[in-house]
Amino acid sequence: MFAIENTPIEKLRSLSTDVKSHTGGVVIFEGLVRDINDGKKVKSLEYQAYNEMALKVGAQIMKEAMGKFDIIDAKCIHRTGHLQIGEMAVYVYSCSVHREQSFLATQYIIDEVKTRVPIWKCEHYVDGEPEGGACHKCGEH
């Protein structure tokens, strides 16, 4: 499952709790908004997506992960909208009989999502103009 959400991911994590009895390893990656990037103080982030294409590409990545790795299940949720420091921007979950496959699958999923899914990040800095793709330069950010 791949999803794009405009609401806090923290409220959606329970989607990943359907662990089967033969699951031996669960790996979860949580990408958080940090307060510094390239030496600049960040006050917030904004994510925008080309939703239709993002969902299509994200679903393909999940299908690839299920085929490449011996995993039982995998999920990825990416946030859009305006996020504050400490909020979760992306959540990746995979489970398998043996932990190694979950680690490999989770790494694959996050790397491919960051590379291929049409989601743009705009960083709003404490000092200076926002930088990144598709920024909304409104005064309220």
C-alpha cells in the first residue's frame, strides 16, 4: 500500500499493526522534519505532489519491493502540506519472516520513493527565502 496524506501520519500508523503469526521481523522508517539543512535553520517544510502520478509510481515501487524481497507486507505513507519541525514526513513499514528482508525492503522503498515519486519539498528557513520545488511563498509560513 502506498498513500499520500495531507493529515499527520502519526494518526495513521495503526495501519501497519496487522502482523501475521509467522512474522519474525518488522522494520519501520519514520522520516521527520528536522530544524537544519545544509547549515541553514529550517522553520518548516512544505510538500506538494502530483497525486495521480505519485500514487501510480508509489504503487509500482511497493509492487517491486514485494517481488524483490521476501516480505509479507509493506506500506508507505508520504505527507503533503505544510509540516512543522518534528512532524513525520514519510513512514515506511515492512515485515518478513526474517529481519534482513524487512531491512532491505524498507531501504529500497524509501530510496525509490525519494528518487521516483513526484513529490516536491520546499524548505522554509528562519533567515531567507523558501527554497525547493513548488514553494508557496505566502506570508503565513
